[in-house]
Amino acid sequence: MGQLRKDILRRHSLAAAGVLLFSILYYAGFGIEYGTSPNAWFGAMVLFYLAVHGVTVWYIYSGRAMETADPSMTMPVMALVILYMSGLMILAPELRGVMILGYLNIMPFGVFRLSGRGFIGISLFTVFCYSLVIFSTHYSASELLVPEFEVVIGVALMTSLLVYAFIGREFFILRKAYGEKNSELRRALARIEELAVTDELTGLNNRRYLLKTLEKQRALSIRQEIPFVVAFIDIDYFKRVNDEYGHRIGDQVLAELAHLLRVSVREIDLAARYGGEEFVLLLSGLNLEAASGVLERIRVSVENHRFSEVELEQRVSIGGAEYHPDEASEDVLNRADRMLYEAKRLGRNRVYLEGAQQLSLH
């Protein structure tokens, strides 16, 4: 269970404890006032409250409430308690002076969740419910109503509700400000994490991310015997591009090659810039035979592409190796690097795979 749900359930437990306390006070006060226990209506109301509260807790505990705008279900919970307290006052008008405090007892529940408008709404609902209590008392026990006293109670209740509404509005403004700051911070952290694993020039993942992913792929291969191939790709005679056309054109070539690699592999594969003009592909779920076709298509697509604004013709050398069970990640990288060296030694612009599998003889 997430921490947010735990916090919400704790707040609901506190709210239920407050309602239980007032119910005990009501029971004791009823006995003192009438010399007997409350009638069946009191028991029915308690059971109704417990049933609705139980359903609410279950709804939150199940995680369904987390998909709503207010996972705490603040407004329904407050409305339920206000109705419950109003019902108790209607059943025993003599206890109204004590039970009215139950209205104020539930108000802090909304301080951290309701907006200013929400507090105004719940305050108006409270005034409406209390008006029903007064209306009922007028017909059932009018002798208990003292106009001067009722004015004082009404003013005190309204003042308290206004104070809570003001406090709630201030908390809402603070929550909104902190929420915006937290969102900005999360975006900044996400950007920092992205930059930490992304090559700025090409947009591909960098060497650091490649090595992490390679370790994960290795673990997956050990557990599920899934093959994978590592391939080094190097631009042939790239230094000439920088020397003749400058680094701006060289950067364009690197960026365009990165794009070709990105669109040539599947989503489950990884294309990364290893350093300089060297790139690495991690082809998941493929053996050397299956990977050879992918790598040859990449070589041909590079050969047919015209790079940068000056439409340069470029070639690449590719060396690949398949992961051997239980070997270290560095071992398969080193073997793929040696295959790249063989591709260059044999004349470049070719794919050379481990086991003397040579493609594209030029």
C-alpha cells in the first residue's frame, strides 16, 4: 500500500474516532437527561454511519479512490458526519448545545483538501442542516428554543465556519503553490535524469545507459535463456569529414546516422552512442544469424544515404558478437569491438560477425 493511501486511511480513522467520541457523549448525555438509553433510531443511525464509513474505507483501501480527483473523498465524508450529528440533535434536542460541536470537530478534516469554494459549500450545507435541526425542534420541543440564545449560537456557528473557510482557503493557496513548485522540481529532475543517460548531440542513449542496460539484458538472458547480440558501428574515415568540412558538418553526420540507427531497430532494442564516431546496438532476442540481416540493412541504408547539407557519402564498418552464457558484460563488448576491428582490417564498409561470418565484401 502506498504512503498516500496510508495517510488518507489514518485521517479517516481519526475522523471516525471523533464521531465515536461524540456518540459516546450523546449516549451518556441521553441517559443523564432522560434517565434511559437512546431508542432504536440511535442504533440505526450508528449502524448507518459505520456501514457508509466502512464502504468508504474499503473504497480507499482497494485503490479505486486513488483514480479520482479527491482520493480522500473529503466532501462526502464531511457531509456524512454533518448529517449524522444533525440527526442526533433532532433525536435529542436537549443535547443540541453539546452535539453542535460535532460540526466543528469535522471541519479540520477538510483543511488540507478542500478549496476555499469547497469550504464555503460545506459551510452552507452545515447551516442548512442546522436549520433543519431548529425547524424540527420548533415542532417537537419549542420550549427549548430561546430566541436570544439561538441568535448567539447561530452567530458563533457562522463565525467558526467562516474562520475555517478562511483557514481552508489559505491552506489551499499554499497547497497549490507547493504543488506547482513540486511539479517544476519533478520536471527538472526528470530532465536531469534524461540528460544523465542521453547523448546531447545525437539524442541516443549514452555509454553509461548502455552499460546499465547491458547488465539488465545479461541478467534476463541468464534467467530466461534469451539471446542477444552486441554490435559496434564505426563511421569509416570520419576524421576526414571534420578536417575537410568542419565539426559542424561532422555533427550533422553523427546526428543523421543516429536517426538511421534509431529507425532501423525495434523498440526492445537499444541504439547508443559509445563515443566519438562509434555507436553500439543491443539487439534483444536475436542470435547472430538473425542479427546479420538487421546489421546488413543498416550498412546499406547508410551507404545509400546522403549526409548533411553537403550530401556526403558515408560508409560504416560493423562488428557483432552474441552473448555467451555466464560471461561478463565487458566480455561480449570486447568481442564485438574485436569484430569491428576485423571489419576495418579487411577493408571497411562491411559487417563482420563473430565466427568468421563476413558480410558485404567490398
